[in-house]
Amino acid sequence: MSFLKSVLKQYDLVVDKLKLDDGVRERLRYPKRSLIVSIPIEMDTGKMKVYKGYRVQHDVTLGPSKGGIRYHPNVNLKEVTALAMLMSWKCALIQLPYGGAKGGVCCNPKIMSQKEIERLTRRFTTEIICAVGPEEDILAPDMNTNMQTMAWMMDTYSMQKGHTVLGVVTGKPLVLGGSMGREEATGSGVYYMVKESAKVIRKELKGLKVVVQGFGNVGSIAARLLFEEGCKIIAVSNSKGGIYNKRGINIKNLIQHVKENKKIADFPDVDNITNEDLLTLDCDVLIPAAIEGQITRYNANNIKAKIIVEGANGPTTPEADKVLHDKNVLLIPDILANSGGVIISYFEWVQDLQFYFWKESDVQQRLKEIMRNTFDRVLLLSREKKIDTRTAAWMLGISRISEAQKIRGLYP
Ligand code: NAD
């Protein structure tokens, strides 16, 4: 099943529970606006190559749309649409004044030079400029994009407008109006969610056995924070495969190893393991932090983790959700678990609009407060209604948007 189909299947389940009117159900099923652009750039060889880019704005009822930009060979309109929809539910669940959007370019940045990526980024930004802006649609990093990409986007937008516009992009470097804590935001949020979940199953963080799939921005930061708290990170992986040591992996050393451009498979004192086997290891906490569609009906039954905290967007299919719920696994769904990124993005945008910047401790305190409060709301609803946590989180998000739509009324 495609990712979009699986997201729509989940959507149908939730709106059935919410008993939404057919019109409202139909309205939220489709994005408000989808943009497909072609991006011609000059490669370092002097030849021209044309890439395809997307920006989908799913909903803007609660405020401007907000969402990341992904550079990956698998990026396509359906994937971006599904991710934009998840962003709408996420922002509404967290009670941010945003709708959901997502964007991306179908490319393989791993085989492109920095100069080529810069040209691609600047041309892509120019092609979607008609639809973005600090009050319309705010961009952010996602897979294979980072602070540098965001700085180029902000610069390109500002050059076109004729003045510096900080709030069009979040996830920027500090010197360009970025926020304290933004780079670690999503990983920090995942870490807070593991902490809260451990309390629910009455376990200490110290000694907790953790497995992390995906050792990028989200996975490596969550792993480091948990490692510093005394968790035993017994396995991690990237797209090439994973490593395993039942006594635990020294994550600080592994991060240094990766910084030195060494393969994680070459890290000392570990066994190599496939991504499939990694997911079903005997552990307390599983953090899928790579890509969608990893936990499916084929492997859900073999998952041994008691807690799953979804760092990635859409790592679990609806069929697997049911299996995990029946197995009593405490699952913290993506729209809550990885919301640290958009929460600190929101803080960054607020700081940019006010030209007034906060201390790191203020940022962390506010992030923790919002995430804990949302965690409690999701768990409470899931218990009250005897439903799984994903359904509860989606119900909270979708009902907030439909309520706002009802009050706004239908234009014209
Ligand atoms: P990243 O590019 O920094 O890291 C992704 C990691 O996953 C890399 O280690 C990569 O090798 C690995 N990977 C890719 N394909 C894989 C596969 N098939 N099997 C195993 N590992 C694989 O990306 P990121 O920013 O850490 O994002 C990871 C996930 O978190 C994505 O789903 C993204 O949408 C989601 N997310 C990210 C943020 C953020 O702020 N970065 C916020 C919310 C959600």
C-alpha cells in the first residue's frame, strides 16, 4: 500500500469515529493547493539537468501552512501530499496557529556537489515563491536538507523581495535568526517522549534498552540524549544497515566516528545487523527515525519493544498499528513524537517576527511543557475512548481543524 493510501485509510478510520459531515470529511481529504515545478539547473559539468519539485499546502484554516523540504530520489507528489496532511494534524494537535504543508525535490543529493545543491535550492525556492512567505507558508528542513539549505532559501526569498525576511524559513543558523535548540529540536522531543513513556510503564530511564533505526538528525540526537541519561542503546542503523551490541553502544564515540566520514558498519566492538532484524530485537524502546512504512503487518507481531516512539513520519502502517495495540505496546505516534521540530520552528518564527530572541533554557522549558501536556491529552483520550494512541492524536488534531472551519464558515 502506498504511503498516501495508508494515511488516507487512517484518516477514514478517524473521521468515522469523529462522525464528521461528508462535506467536512471530503474537504480535509484533499490538499488546498499542490504545486509541481520543474527546476532546471546547470551541473558542474556545464550540462543542464531538470529536476522535479513539489510544495503541497494541505490546510490553512488555523494559520499559515508549515512544513519541511525533503531532498530524496523517492520524493513524489503522493508522498509529499501524505506528509503535508500529517503536518496539518500535527500542528493542530500541538495547538500551533499553523496548517500543514510539505515540499521536496526528487534528487539524490549524495551524488551532487555543494554548488549543485545550492543552485537547485535557489531555483526551487524561486519556483515556489508565489506560494510561500512568513504569513503564507513557512519552510523548514527535512531529510537531506539542513541549516545551510534553509539559509540559501531565506537568502533567495529575501533577494527577490528586496529586503531580509527572516520568518519565511525556520531551522536557520543562529546568526540568521535561527532559534536556540532548533537543530536538536526533534531529537530532544523524541527524548522527552521516551522519558514520559518510561514513567507510564514504571521503568527508570537508566538501563533501558533502546534500538534506533536511522542515525540522522533525529535518530542520532535522540540516541545521544538517551545515552547521556544512562539508557543502553543496543542497536542503531542507517540506510546501509545496522550495528548491534547487547551491552550497549557508546553513542558519543559513534557520532564522532560518523563525523569523520567513517561507515557505522566499521565501528569497533559491534555486530552487523540488517534493518529488518534490528526492528525485532529484544528491547524496551524502539525508535524508528528513518523513513515511512517500516513497521508493517509482516513484522509487527515480532516486535518486542514495550514502547515505540516514532521519530520518523509514518513508520507504522495501519495494519501494524492494530497488531501493536492488541499487543499492548505503548506507541507514541509521529505527530506527537516528532513534533519537537515544528514546535521549536514555531518559536523561531515568533522570535523572527518580533526580532527578539530567547535563551536556550526558555526554549527547552516551553518545548518540554507543550510536549508533556500533549502527551497527557493523547493518553487520556486513548484511555477514555479505549482507542489506540494514534487514533486519539489524530482525533484531537482533526477535530480542532473541523471546529475552526465550522466557526469560520464556508467562503463565499
Ligand atoms: P536524516 O536525513 O538526517 O537521517 C535519516 C537517516 O535514516 C539516515 O541515517 C539514513 O541513512 C537513514 N535511512 C534512510 N533510509 C533508510 C532505510 N530504508 N532504512 C534505515 N535507515 C534509513 O533525516 P532526519 O531529519 O533525521 O529525518 C528522519 C525522519 O524524521 C524522517 O521521516 C523525517 O520526515 C522525520 N522528521 C524529521 C524532522 C527534523 O526536524 N529533521 C522533524 C520531524 C520529522
